Amino acid sequence: MNASRSGQALSVAVFRFGPGAATWVCPATGRWKFYVRGPGGWALNTVPSGGGSGGLAVVTRHVLAGEAVVLAIGRGALNTATDTTATFADGRVVRGGKGGQPAGGLVGQGGVAEGGDLNLAGSAGGQPGLGADGGAASPSVNGGAGAPGLDGLKGGDGPPTNPADTVAGVGAGGSLNNNNPCQAGGNGEIIIVRLD
């Protein structure tokens, strides 16, 4: 189940946020794990054309009940994609960077990840996502990169170059196909899980 911008509990202790700006207010003091995933880069009508996947930063924090965390979740948008960030009350920023679009004869590069306890960079177009649960790539220079994944939270798959009009999975890069020469990368997301 996907949540609205304001976030929606998937269970008693899991929240998922899709593209947009939001503030998460901690419902209970404890240790919380934040998965901060950047959006994938678009595929363009160039050779090569595959978009890079967004980075994934993971951090565990002790958060007090009522404490606010400011969230900005990137959308896989042509030329205007933005990073995904979580900004904590102490000023710490955790970032899953946006995947790149193809440029200069190269596939789109993977987004950076920083500020986490574990930072998994995104992959270049046509490459699988990093981590034990990384997404599959669309295996060609025109294919999108798979997004990184771990802890059972699978990274999105790069869409196949055929059939047409397939959609990139969360955080994955877009792929070129004949009917849709500029295909979107997958959106970013933030998932928050209570550990205790």
C-alpha cells in the first residue's frame, strides 16, 4: 500500500512516503530505521540512453515521541528530478541522490547516498542495483538501472526496453523504447520502521 504525501502507517510501526514534501512526527520514543531512496534518472532518445538509479541511505536513530523529521521525496522527473532527504531535529541530513540522465555519450550515472549508517550508491544505466535486494537492470545500454535494496526492501527494477510504456520500479532508471523515447525513472521514497 502506498501512502499519501502526509505518510500513512502500513502497520503499527512502518510508514511509507511517496514524492513530495512532508513532516513525520514520531508517534513513540524508540529506535527507528529510515530508508531514504532517491529517484531514478530518465532515459533519453540518445545512444546510449539508459537512466541511472537513485542512491539509498539507511540510518537508525533514537527518536523521541513528538519529534519532527522533515522529509523531501524526489520524483523521477525529466530535467527537474530532486534528491530525497530526511532532516532530523539535530540538523543531520540523510540523502538518497537522484539518478542521472544520459549525457556526453554515457549512460545515466547512479545517484549518491550520504549521511546514513549505510550508503548504497545508485547504479549506472543497464546495471543491477547494489545490495542483497537490489533491483534488476534492463540489460542494455538503452536500459534503466536497477535500484539498490536491502533488509527485504527490494530496489525497483529497470523497465524492459520492450514492451513499450513499461514503468520503472521505485528508484530505478528509465529505459528507452521505440514508442516512448523519453521514459521516466522511478520515484524516490522514504520508509520508516520502528525497531523497538
